[in-house]
Amino acid sequence: MTKVLPGHATRAGTVAACEGSLRRLRTDWVDLYLLHWRGGVPLEETLEGFAALLEAGRIRYWGVSNFDVRDMAELLSLPGGKAVQTDQVLYNLTRRGIEHDLLPTLQEQGIPVMAYSPIEQGRLLRQPTTIAIANRHEATPAQVALAWLMTRDGVTTIPRTGTREHVLENRAAVDLRLTEQDLRMLNQAFPPPRGPQSLEML
């Protein structure tokens, strides 16, 4: 996966940015190419760039990042817009604003959410509720935060890791089964939104 910055997201710029990424990655193609966030370039131009890259076999799929409900509605109304494969957004136990409108909208459309910063830049590692649940399961707070995201329909997550140990820790979160009591505790500690919220970004 790689991304195009919004300032480069014209038709030609989208293609050129991808070609640059492919050279740096030393590969002929990538699975997923994302528009990093919404900018001033019309989405039609970016979609033309995505289409050219698909036709050339340089990308397999494309998606967007940090698009809110209004952005997604515009995207889906455009020719070719329904080929979008994901919306990558900030989503974790402390950042649940998308549950009010964006997440249900994407679920209805069958578009997966890719949740970034799943442990809130490490802050969830020190939170008493995640620590208590982790201790009960002989797990880690990071695994609790990841396992919670994996209970959400239509959500995948991309935890950052720089060591083999963290890769193994993240993988083990797949096997952690949170109980109904765990989920209630997490909802009490990290309440879902009561109304619409602006899309948060890091």
C-alpha cells in the first residue's frame, strides 16, 4: 500500500506519484493505492489517474483516507467512484466518532474501514480498563485494543510495528476473544458518540 498526497492528485500527478513510489519500493505494482486526504483537486481527476494505473497494472485497487460522510457521498456519485475499496480513518477506543454516521454509511455500502492508530499512539497501553482486561486474559493492553476493533463489522486495522516481537504480539490479538463483560467495561470507559462529530485525524 502507498498513498498520493492531495496536492499531487491530478490525473497526471496521481500517476507520477505512484510511479515514484513504485521505484522507491522496487516493485512493479502495489495492491492498494490511497488518496491521503481530500484536497483542492477535483475528485474526477484523481479517479482518472486511478483508472490509468489500474489499466496499466500498476495498482490492483484504490481507496481513500480521511474521507467523511460528505466526501464519500460525492465520491460514490462520480463515474467509477463505486470502485473504492476502503476509507482509511482514525478509529480506536478513544476515537469513536465515526460510529455515529460514517461507519454505518460505509457498512451499508459494503466499503471496509481501515482503522489507523489502533492503540492511540501508545496511550491505550496505560489506560486502567485495557490493563485490567488484558490481565484477566493474560494478554497485553495493545491486544485488547486490537481485539476490540476486530469485533467491529467491516473494520480492519493496521497497527504499526518495528520489531518481530510486536508483529507476534499483534498477531496474537486475532485469537483474543473479548467477553460481553469486557465489551461493557470498554463501552463504559470509552463511550460511543451521542451525536455527529467532525472526522478526527492524526
